[in-house]
Amino acid sequence: MIRVGLGRDLHRLVQGRRFLLAGVELEADRGELGHSDGDVLAHAVTDAVLGAAGLGDIGALFPPSDPKWKDADSMELLRIAFGKVKEQGWRLQNLDCVVTCETPRLIPYRERIRASLAAALDAGPAAIFVKGKTAEGLGPIGAGEAVDAEAICLLEKIL
Ligand SMILES: [Zn+2]
């Protein structure tokens, strides 16, 4: 059996916060605002794998109302979520992601981001791809006020 999953997330960008994508810190003058560390890509990927396995979503698993998750490492949340996915017999076939922000450019960080996701998802980097886009100066993303991430994954049940 195979199943697809889709995840999407958006975070406001503000000064004095780190700009994290899948645990990799990008050099930027603003970073993601959030209850956790705000890692927009980690959150989108977590929702994609949970959705594919029919295990709910990141908000249900790690409620923002719970102080336990304040400033949480979102890659740790992804590892916990994917552990539940694996317990159900699922393995990742592939993951494809799009991150949209005006700055910084993603390309210099792409291989590190792929490797970080691959390690968290028990996959080879070849199974994981991440694309960077801009919003062509349009809307809040184009104004540098937000970053958006989308992720789609394919899981295969092996048990
Ligand atoms: Zn988020």
C-alpha cells in the first residue's frame, strides 16, 4: 500500500529570531516567529508524513497551548512524529518540498537541508528534494514578512 501526504505552513518573519529550515540555520536579518523554534519546513514535512499515515497533524500531536512545546526543536518534533509513522509500518519513498521567501536564497543551504531531512526520515538524500522560490515581491511573502513551506510525501507500508 502507498499513500501520499501534503503539508503546508507559514510563519511570520521578525527581527531577533533565527531563520531555520529543517534545523539548518540560514543567515538572515529576520527569522520565524513561533511558539516552537518556528521551523516552517520541519512543520510542513511533519504534517505531510502524519497526513499520509492518517495520524492527524502537528497541532494535535504537539498543541501550541502546551508549554512543553515552547521553543521546541522542530526537528525533534519531526523525529517523534515520524517515529509514530514508522511504528505503523510506513517507510518514506520520497519527499518533495517548496519553500517560498524573498530572502535569503536557499540554494547554498539546499544540500544540508536535504541531509537533515533525510536523517530524520530514515531516507537517502536522493529521496528528498527541496526547491526555493520567491514571491516576485508580491504580498506579505514578497515584502519579506513571511515564509511559506509546502511538502508532499509518498509513504509505503512494508509491514
Ligand atoms: Zn509552523
